[in-house]
Amino acid sequence: MSISVIILVVLLALAAMWHFWPAPLARLFLFLDRRAGRLRACRVTAAGIDWHVLEGGHGETLVLLHGFNGDADHFNRVARHLTRHFRILAPDLPGFGETGFSASADYRIEAQADTVVKWMDRVGIQHCYLGGSSMGGYIACAIAARHPDRIRALWLLAPGGVENVPLSPLFQEIAEERHNPLVIRDRADFRRLTDFCFVHPPWIPSPLARFLAARAATQAMEHQRAFDAIRFDSATAESLVDGMEVPALIVWGRSDQVLNPAGAQVLADGMRNAETLMLPDTGHLPMLEKPRVVAESWISYTERLARNQAA
């Protein structure tokens, strides 16, 4: 068989996989994205849960918590700018990504915070920087409220749970009972949520998009239960951070359609040591849309904290 025929067969096989069997290619894209971010996957059992975790880098520990219907891979692109400065650990939260969950899982933000702390205890994290995107930022606030001595500083990327702001376009759609874009049931829902999340969407290969949409669809009922517990049964972010002395950098995209950017100032007003960074022409996931800018702002912030503490 000639080389040209072999190449043709390989290309046809890849084309078939691209359109009809996306999972292997999706996992390859994830592996390459993690590799570019200098992260590797591992698993650990804590609190009776089989956790999938991405880790990598050197330096002081930075724990990163993803948002609703996200996973730890949301931090791959920002991690490539951070791993020379921090040891990063980013878990898939229970019920999301590749981490397991039980039918009796408690998704209230305070309960999720307790579960993450048990995972931190299991992997030996006693003192760290703590970052979170959207729901993950909300959980980070709850952890810092309960364990302020364990958190060096918070990095809040458009955190959820802020109540005293007008509804965002996405939550207005939910309030009018038209649709809940955060609960994905098919590929169309995945595309719709992507449209809400970004001003300039990063490229997502078709096999990866279909793989992520299919994975989320299998957990749609569980995610609806999680959404209800977070929205209706959890303390507000304002109440969690009221009077908090843990230093915090709050980063928000000015064009966020998922959570109202006005929440940044509401949170900062309730905290004693918080700074805000509002990014123009940026949506709900700034660490994916502007990874270098977001990473450099965090590095600069922590360096200033260290200088101030040493003075």
C-alpha cells in the first residue's frame, strides 16, 4: 500500500471520527489544552467522592473553582500564564465534569463549600490562594467566610450569588420562564449558553463541543436540582462577604450577560479589602476570553499584597 493511500485512509478515518465519533478527538483536544496549560489530570477520593483534578505548576498553592456547568478545563488557558508562579489545583466540582456525585448531594453553596474544604484537607491544603469563576467564586466566598485563616486572598471572576442588582439578560430569560440556558439538554442549548458567555468566543472544535454538550445533557436533571438549591436555598454572596477582611481581587467583564457586572461593586462595598477590575469588551468567562490579561492582573495583585505584608 502506497504512502498516499495510507494518508488518505487516515484522513478519511479522522473525518469520520470528527463527524460521527467525537469522544476520542474531544479527549485529545482536552489533553492538548491541558498540556499547553502545563496541567495534568489526577484523581483523589475525598468526602466519599471520586474527584477529577487538574494540577501543575510551582510556587504557592492556588485553588481554582469552576462555574455552573463548567469544569476545571475552563482554567487551562489562563493556567499557561500562571504555572510559573503558582502551584495550581483545579477540581471538577461534584456533579460536574468528570467528578462523581450521589443522588443525595447537597448543592447549597454552604454545603458545596464544606465539601471543597474536605477535599482540601484530603490533599493537604491548609493555606492557599483561592479563585473561583461564577458559581465557583460564590463557593470561594463561602469558604473564605467560614475559614478566613486558610485563605491568603480571593480571586473572584464574575462570582455568582449577588442578589441586589438588576437581572442580567440570562436571568431575565429564566425569570420569564422562557428557558434556563444554564441547564444544557442538547447541542443547541450548548450553543445558546456559549452565546451568552462570550463577546469573542474562543475556538471550540466541533467534536469537543458535541462531547461537552452530550456530557452535560446526561446530567441535566441533576444540574436543574443544583441550580434550584443554589438560587433558592443558599445565602447571598453579599451576606457571605459582609465585613470580610480576606483580601480579594474581583474581576468582571463589562459585557457579561450571565451575571450583572454591577455585582462587582456591590461585593467590594461589603468587603474591607477588595479591589475591582472591570474588563471592557469581555463576557462572563474572562479567564477564557482574555487569559493573559486576567493572569497578569492576578500576578500583579499578589505581588503587591506580598510587598505590603512585608513592609
